[in-house]
Amino acid sequence: MFIFSKTTTTASASSDDPIAELVELNPGTSYSQMQADLSAYAEANNTTVESVAQEALEDARGSTTNNVTSSSGFRQTVPVLPAGRNRGDIFITPANTLGFDHGHTGLYFSAEEIIEAPGKKGEHTQSHRISRNNVSAPSGSVLLNVKIDQATKDSVADWTNENLLGRPYNSNFAVNKFGSFSALNCSQLVWHAYDVAAGIDLDSNGGPGVYPYNVKDSEHTEIYHTVS
């Protein structure tokens, strides 16, 4: 899950220190860790920390403003995630923090099981494979087909199951397309699986970080079911 937060200091932080605002937008990430991650990315890409920080900040802001709006707050019950149509399909569910819909994503290992990096929710902090019945799907949740052949999507599902389970949660989305991938957040897991196992970049805007709704907006995905 991507956890987006906003505090009363965001406006000043954005004008004075983009790294500070990135920390605010990625709860659980310290200033020193954010700075170290940005520095590593800048060095690997022959650019400056300042330019990477600004690019990552614009990416984060843009990835939370063009999203599905959930109406789940008006419902007494929230349905569980529907069965997937094919292995390797992707789900995206609305996930709101302080009024911002930032989304959560994962992929289908089978019609009845999904693989996700769940975020820091109780005892479930590592990437895992679970029944779809354990995942809530508020109104506005979508199921996505990746527009490639099924054999390749099967390979993505198998590779994810064999290689990306049991990894701790990564709270930093700002440059999550870079690094060792020893820790994962939700969109990072989906993006990395398709990047490695299928050679497809699911990030719609090409920023240094990939967020759930970037996957929804990718030219490689299409919605085939929306939860009403």
C-alpha cells in the first residue's frame, strides 16, 4: 500500500526543501534515508540530488491527483476483491489517507490468489501470496489486463511467486524503480515483476518512482472490471 500524508508544513517544505516534502509524502522514511536514496539514484544517473529530488516530488504530486475516487465511505460493507480473469492480471484499489486517494496494487498469481506488498498493516509487513478474499475492494477498484500474451503473463506470475515473496516493506516510493529491490512497496513489486520477467515498463509517466495509479494509466494495461 502507498501511504500518502499531508501536514500543515507541506507548503513551506515544498518551497524550501523538496526532500523534506518527499519524507512527508512517504511516512516511515527518514530524512537521512531519503537523502541517501536520492543520492544513490543521482550518482547512478549522472545528475544532481537537487534535480532528482525535484523530479521525484513532481512525480509524487502528479501520481495522486489523477486518480479514481472512492465512494466506499458511504457503504456499510466493502466487498472482497473479485476473482481475476487470468494469471498475471493486476488489481488497483482506492486507498485514502487524509483525503488523498493514492491507491494500492498487486497482481494475480491465480484467479483466487494475489501477490502484494501490503504495507505496514499489523502482522502483515512482508510481501506475500494470499487469498483474494482477504483483500477489500472498495467502489472504484479496478482489475487490469496487461496487453501481452498469456504465456508471458504466466511467466510473470511464476517469477513473482518464486522471487518476490517475504521481502520487507519499502516506505520510499520516490525512487523505487532503482536499487536492490531487497524491500518492496506495492507498485514497486508489480512494476519490478513485469520489468524483469516480461521486459515491460508499466510506469505511465516515466518518473523516478512508480505509484499505483501510474500502473493503471500505463499504455500496456486496460481495465476489464470496475467495482461499483
